Amino acid sequence: MAITETKLASDIKSGQLAPVYFLYGKETFLTKTYVDRITEKAVGKDPIDFNYLPLRDNPNPRELSDFVDCMPVFSDKKLAVINDLNPEAMDAKTLDGYIDLFEQIPDTAIVLIYITGFEPQLKKASTKKLLAAIEKVGCVCEMKPLTAMKVAQLITKKVNKQKRLISQQNAEYIAEITMCDLTLASEETTKLCAYTKDGEITKEIIDKVCVKSVEASVYDLAGKIISGDTAGAMKLLDE
């Protein structure tokens, strides 16, 4: 089924893990965060190789089937994680192989697919077919850009974990100057916590530590986009 990010968070917290996940969306930082959360919940922080298989692009579904069909060792689950699976780059036999795998996946296995390197072509035939198969047995979740208020909540949580203080107003200010980009907001919050060794992160500190670096990042990104250097722009966002 298609679920919201809120529902996904609730399911992970309660331990209700689906056999198959497909995570995608413009907020790649959030996507990667949920990959980590599902991984930790399924196989722990430091899974043994026998229970954890990281893959990229379009691996052979037979290789994947061999992995999920074996019982886990010292764990209730095995987890295969695939980054940037692209159904539109598959032939019909490979696509059918994945669909057969999802339909027969054992209770002891999870396949987690997440997209960060491209925008999936949701209206294309192969992608629609794959997602329909996943929705029958698992979950599809789009990671949409967050509101300034939500980003501010995450900033506040990160600041508090570092035993610093920040007001709601100033947390929202950081969200606004970073355009609610979680990667950039996280980087700037890390800088602020390092600069403010104790006490409160004020607007004056934010302006001193963050504003120029954020403006430079945005200018660099805009310049790459305007010049047609989309690969460079994407690299900047992923750094």
C-alpha cells in the first residue's frame, strides 16, 4: 500500500515491518534516515553479512532470491537493501523476476528499495507494474519536502541532543534560510552546536555562523543549475 511518512515512522517504532519497501522522493535526507531506521529495526546497528545485503542499481533477482530464501542467523530477519533500482532499465524477464520474488518473499526476509540518484518515472509502464506488485505485499512511501515548522522541530531535537538550547523562532529561522533542505539544515545545525559550546543558539550566532555559508551554497547551486551543470548541482546537494 501507499503510506505517508508519518505512518511509516509509526510502523517502524511499533516493529510492524513490511516485507517490501519502496522509498523515494525529493527529500533524500529523509529517505536515507528511514533506510537507517528500518535497517536498525530489522537487523540491528551492526548486522552480520549473512543477514544484510547492500546492493545498487538492478541486481539479478535470482541473486536476491538466493539471499532471502536462506534463514537468518541469530536474528529474526534478513534484509536486502537496494539503492536506485530502476524498473525502466530492466528487460521484461528481470522485471517479472522481481515481481515473482515479492509475491513469494518469506516471513524472515525484507527487501528495502530506496531511490536517491534519480526521480522515478511513476507513470511509465515498468515502474507502475513494479510498484503495483510492491503495494500488494508491502509499502510505497514518498518523502516529500517538509514544512518549516517540521524542519524546525527536527533542528530543535538535534540541538537538544547536543545539550544546547534554541528557541522555536530561531529554529524556524534556520529552516527558512536553508530553504527547508534537511541536508543543509543538518549541516548548519552541526556547525552551530560546535560553535556554541554551551548555552543558547541565538539569532546573532546563527547570522554569524550560518548565513554567509548558506548564501554561498545556494549561490553555487543556483549557478550550477543556471549553467546547465545539473550533475554538479546534484553533487552539491548530496555532499
